Amino acid sequence: MDIDNSIFINNYVNGSREGMGGALYIGQGSNATCIKSVFINNSALSSNKSLEYGGAISDDSEINCYYNIFINNNANRGSAVFCLF
């Protein structure tokens, strides 16, 4: 999956999947279609919040980030990005 030229602002998660990923949760979950890798390019993630993991992004799959801006994201673990592995 590709996410290009996108803006994620003021997103919040508090209980879903244990509070993972204020803006994006990228995981291997139980979806019928399993996303193996994600590319995030030329995007801005600002003022996103998670109560636990990854203020902007929580990832337990393969993630590739290029030329992105992370500003003022907040979480207990991984203010901008939390990677499980």
C-alpha cells in the first residue's frame, strides 16, 4: 500500500488495539487482505496522539517512510512512530 502526499492532523486513539497509532495503525491483524508492506512518502503527520503506542504511526508489519514530516505527535511509547519489530 502506498500513502503519498497526505496530511494527518489531530487524530486520537485511546482504546482500539490497545491505543496503537494515533493517525495510522499498520499491522498484520485479522483482515481478509493482509498488507505486507506500506510506503509513506512526502506526507505530514502532526498533533496526533495515542494513549499507548505510536503517536502518529504504530507498526507491526513492514513500513517504509521517505521525506515525511512528524511534528508534535505524542504517545507513551514512540512519540512519532512505534515499531514492534
